[in-house]
Amino acid sequence: MKNLQKTALPLLGIGLLAGFLNGLLGAGGGITVVIGLRALFRKTPVNGHSFYATAIAIMLPLSVLSVWQYSRGGHLPTASLCELILPAVLGGATGAIFLRRITPHILARIFATAVLISGIVLVI
């Protein structure tokens, strides 16, 4: 119970920031969840895969809400969306299969590389 009280407020903060970023940018919520959970539980023996799985589970309802809001604002390009859905679902399924086979250390490096490349592409 004491441990839950110690983590409740930080978890609320992580969730709030993840939701805010996802709603504002359409991305970044999952990154926030992974980084936040890693920082919060750095001294706890937790399977690193659970951070990524938790981020994915949280992103589903956040993404549905964000899509609804973007659609209401007229910012959802349905033509390209239709072309992206099937490949994205196939890529997601493939990634989920590989998640079980990759060590948490390698997974963290892949994650860091993806974040770094994303940041560089957005800045240049």
C-alpha cells in the first residue's frame, strides 16, 4: 500500500503528460509513458518489456480520442489514412511478435534510436 501511494502521483503525472502530448501532437504519449515508467521504477526489478506494453495499451484509448478530435477539426486526411491502416496494422503485429524475442536492453536501444531519429528529422 505504501508503495502504491509513492507511485500514484507520479503515475497520474505521466498519464496526464502522455495524454496531453498525444492530443496536441498526435505523438509523444508513448514515449512519455516509457521514459516515465523507466524513471519511476528504475530501482525496482521490473521486466523492461512491460514498459513498452503498458505504453501501447495506454496509447489505444488516447489515439481513439485524438483521432476523434482531429477528425472533428477537419484535420484527418482520409485518403492517405486508408492507404496506411493495413500496413500499420501488419507492422504493429510484427513488432508485437518481435517484442517477446528482443531483450529489454536491445529494445531500449531501438527505442532510443527511433526517438533520436524522429527528433533529428523534425528539427531539420
